[in-house]
Amino acid sequence: MKLYYAPATCAMADHIALIEAGIAYELVRVDLKAKTTEDGADYLAVNPKGYVPAIALDDGTVLTENLAILNWIADTSGTLMPADGIGRYRVIEATAYVSGELHKNFKPYFNPAASELERDEARAMLTKRFALVEEMLTRDAYLAGPDFTVADCYLFVTMNWAVNKVGMDLPPQTMAHFTRLGARASVQQAMREEGLA
């Protein structure tokens, strides 16, 4: 299986989850501007959307979008998400929140043409969104309950952007969670493999 990624992007969530799940993978680095892989191949032939992540399964099937890939990892490994019951849907709910309400609000910070006003508005929205994360983490040890799940893999990426790209001060429980996740062996390995540590 191949994971197509670019360093410090949202593909890191899948990278962490693959390590946590014990699923063997090959990393393929993508130049997002040139839309090529590290060996010069046309990335658009793999993923016509042109962004990461994408995974190519051993049978040639390509899967894109973090929500789908993270669910596939959890289902394939039997880890990182309850198999059934309301706990499963809490993980899907939390992962969707990270994708739809946190991730999307970082867009002005990745767009060099974005204005300061757009960045200020994004920061204000992110502050509100991370306040809800703070409430969730005050109730439970992890984002979707008592156990580490794919939602935490994705949350780590957005917390990393908040702290290291935007310079935000996260609420105390959220910052503690960021520190705790950053110390996990899977996160450390993913960061090393992506050239970030």
C-alpha cells in the first residue's frame, strides 16, 4: 500500500493512523505545486483532485479524502475506532468536525494571496472551534471518548498547524493534549519520516 503525502499536510493524520494500526505502507512524496511524485510521475494520474492524501491499495484501488482513508484504516485494522455502537459514530462525528470545522479554517494560512483580514477572521473562527475541542477534552481523555482514535490523529495535525504555523495559544486541555499526542511513538515516527523532526 502506498500513502501519497506532502510533509506537514493533513496526510500526516493517515500516516500516524497507519503506524498506530500496524499497517505496512510505502510513503510517496508529492510536489503539490508541480503535481508530481518524487520520482517525477504525474500525480494527477493517481489523484485527479491534485491534493493529498491518497492511498493506493495493493489491488490498485485509490482512495482519497481523510474521512474515507481514516475510516478505511480503522476498519481494516480493527483498531482506532469502535467496531459498532454509538462510540463508532462519536469517532466519525469528531473526525468530521476536525475536517469540516478546523481544517477548512486554516485555508487563509496556506494561501499566500490571502489578506490579513482573511487570516484574522480565520483565527477568530479557529479560536471558537478549538474552544469546543477544549470542552470535549475536558470531558474525556481523547477527542471522541476514553480511547485514542483516528479523530485524534487528524486533530494532532490541526493543533500542529495552530501552534507552529499560526502561532495560536491553544486552550490548556487542548495544549496538553497536543503535547501528549506529540510524544506518542507513532507521531514521532511520522514526523521523522516526513522530515519534520
